[in-house]
Amino acid sequence: MKIPILPLALAPLALALAPLADEVRYHPKEGLTLTREVRRSYELKLEEISVELNGQPMEVEGEMEIRDSLHILVNDEIVKVGDGRPAKLVRDFETLSGETTESSEGEDTTRERSSALEGKRVAFTWDSDEERYEVTFAGGEGDDSLLEGLQEDMDLRAFLPSGEVEDGDSWEVEAAAMATVLRPGGEVKLKVSEGQDPANEMGAEFAENLSGDVTATYRGTREVDGVQLAAIEIEAKVETHGGDEESQSVALAFELKGEMLWHQAEGRLHSVELRGPMRVTVTQSRSQRQGEHELQIEERMQLAGEASFELEVRR
């Protein structure tokens, strides 16, 4: 039997020309300390407002703008690495701040946000039996209520592929993964200096009620400042809601696009940038007594604008 020499001779060339698969996974070294800085903001303008008084529509005119910003700076020490996650991570909350400015009829009202977690040191220890993190204060005691709702993952690991990928490969990501964008670090206890902050108070509901489509696409690797980074393109069209329909409810809708860069050698997040249009619908219902009459007021406001999310990780 004759052996087909030509195909065998060409086999090495075919292998050389075949696309190479890459592995984008979490595998940092134990003892690595990382600084993570988050900046999230949005700007909204009132598009539409309607009011009904005892079921009768009222003519209402008005202008409103809302500008909101969030700044988080934490230092993470990866004490021990587990399977695809830290087995133990210690987080120092260096900066937790925010600001909301409402502009209406030429007047600006600005409210600052701060958190009692700022300056605290918190440990996340993975419990393999319960399959969750045990969250405790590291090196001291504190108010345990501050630990409720904190989340360890600020690497956005839910956006990573499940296996090897080639340039152009896409995969679906659960909408719930966008909670790491809406609430980086989880419930970090940011409170306004005075008054109510409905959007922040509904944060847990927004995270739980996320739905929509999120797609990630691998765009190969590139070298930046001597570092090899894997690029993942993210497109998210999601919505969520919170509140009580009988008094006040808030619905959010986002269409965010951007890129996630992953440090290949160190097996951890390098940076994320997402931007896109945002829409907010606020519905309120309240009763008001005027003399002997009970007035039922129904209000609906729709605001639209742009949102941005940036997360940078550095050693």
C-alpha cells in the first residue's frame, strides 16, 4: 500500500496555519495585592411627565436634569486561590463616595454619599460546603450589619468564557452578571447626607430583577505597555425594576457596550469600560388631603441619557 506522501508533508503547514485557541481564566498568584478603582456615572434629562388628579389628566410642564457619580477605591490582597475564585481575599475599603445633583427650574440640589465601610478591612473566605463566602471583619471587630450584601467578585468573572476561545467566538452571559456593574462590590452602604435616596435603596431589587441579553465576544490578544491582554467585547441590553407599585416604582433600561481586558500572565482583570444609553421610568402614587377632600395623585416621569462604567485594576 502506498502512503500519500504529499498530504503528510503538508500536515505541519496546515497545523501552523490553524487558528490558535486562547484560555482566558482566573489564576492569580497567592499573595498578589491589587488596587481596584471604579468610576460610574450617568446623566439624565426629563423627557416626559404626566400627572393625574383623581383620575383626571393634568397639564404639567417642567425641566429636570440628574447627574450621578460613584467612586470606589479598594485594595485587595489575594491570600489564597481556589478553583476559579479566591479561596480567601482581604479587602481594604479606601474610598467609597458618590454625588447626585438634581437641576430643576434653574436650581441645583447636590447630595453627597458616604459609607461607614470606608476605612474598614473585610475578609471574604470561601465555604466550599455552603458554596458561599463567609464575610468578616479582618483584624478587628465592627458593626456586622455593614457586612450584609457585600460581594467579593470585582473581577467580573461571570463574563469569562467557559473554555478555550478563538478570535471571533461569542457566548451568552446571564443578565444577572450585570449586577457587578450596577453594584460593584455589592451593597457598600452608601448613604446620602440627608433625605431619601430611592434609587440607592432599591439597589438590591435592581440586582435581583435583572433581565435581558448579554453577549461576550473574544477579540484576541494585544500588547499594551509590554503586557499581553485578552480583549472581550461586551454588549448588554438589560432592564430591571424595584419599588412598590402601590407607592413608588422605578424601572431602568440600559444598552451598554464596551470592552473587558484580561491580564493573561497574572490571570486577573485589567480593566473594563462600558458606555451607552440609559432610560429611567419613575411612577409615584400618593394621597393628599385638601380641606375636606382626599386627592389621589398619580405621577409618571421618564428620563433618558447616557451611562458609563469604568473599572481599572493595578498592582
